[in-house]
Amino acid sequence: MTFFVAAAGALVLIQAGWMVSFVASLVRSEPMTLPVWKLISCVIRRMRSVTTAELETGHSPSSEVHEAILKISDRQLDVTMVGGSVALAAWSQLFVSSASGPASKISGETLGLLFFGSLVSITAPILFRVSGIHLTYIGREFASSVGFGSIALALASAISDLVTGWPALSAYLIAAAVVVRHAFDVWRQIQATTTV
């Protein structure tokens, strides 16, 4: 079962790599002759103002492009909040019924992954509320990718808890696929937004 928790940790680290890449690109865009406190101030100001559309197009985008990205971000917010709420309801039901019946075979790690996925899916959109900036986009992507990824890992872990043989092996393959797919998505996003 530790494999599934490690896979969830990999999702978090991969997403943190995207944030580090974004901050590093902002630092590189500032003159390195500035005092450290001034450099930090400039980077924080840029983090709070640079838009995803600006990064993807390399210049100030048209209003249509910016509006399209805002609509995607708003839809992402809604989907993440609803998905996290459904996962929390599922966790609550499994937690309550884990003392008896088939739910008693589900491990604490599986419940933990499900709870972690629901917690991330619900709280990250609350923390990243300012629409239109790239930092919010990364935060909401974190919520949907890590939240839903952790929920998928919880489902794979539940398969591993409940069955043996080939179906249990498929759970490990599903977990590996989730992590690889997430790494590819983050790499693609970093490539699309390398110019600041």
C-alpha cells in the first residue's frame, strides 16, 4: 500500500516543480543586480500580475484569448470543488462503514488518500481565488491534478485492498499511469509558459 502513498507524494512533488519553474523564470526575468529584498519584491509583484494568456502567447493577449482562459479557469474551479465534495462524501461513508462489511477490507492508507484528494480539491480553489493570474492557474491545476490524481490512486488502492491476482496488479499499473500522465501534463505546461 505504501506504493500508492508514494505515488501521491510524486504528484505533489511534480506539481511543486511547476511552481518552482514558474518562480525561477520570474527571477531570471529580473536584473540580478538588484538587492535581494528588491528582487523578491519584484518577483512577488510579477507573480500576482502575470497572466497565463500572457505567458502562453509571449505578449499581451487579445481580450478573446484572455476571456477563453478565464472561462477554462472558472470551469476548472467548479469541477474541482464538486469533485472534492463528492470524494469527501465517499470518504465519510467509507469511514463510517469501515468497521464492518466489505468496507472493513479497505486500508487506512486508501481512506487517507481519498481524504487527501478531497481536501486538496476543496481547499486549493479557496486559496487561489484571484481569477486570471498564472499563480491562480497553477494553484487550481494543483487542485485538479493532485486532488483527482489522489482520488484515482485511492480507487487503485481500494482495488488492491479488495482483490488479489491480476486485478491487484492492474491497480499498480493504474497508479503508475496516473503519475506518468501527470508528469507529462506538467512538463507540457512548463514548455508552454517558459517565456515571461
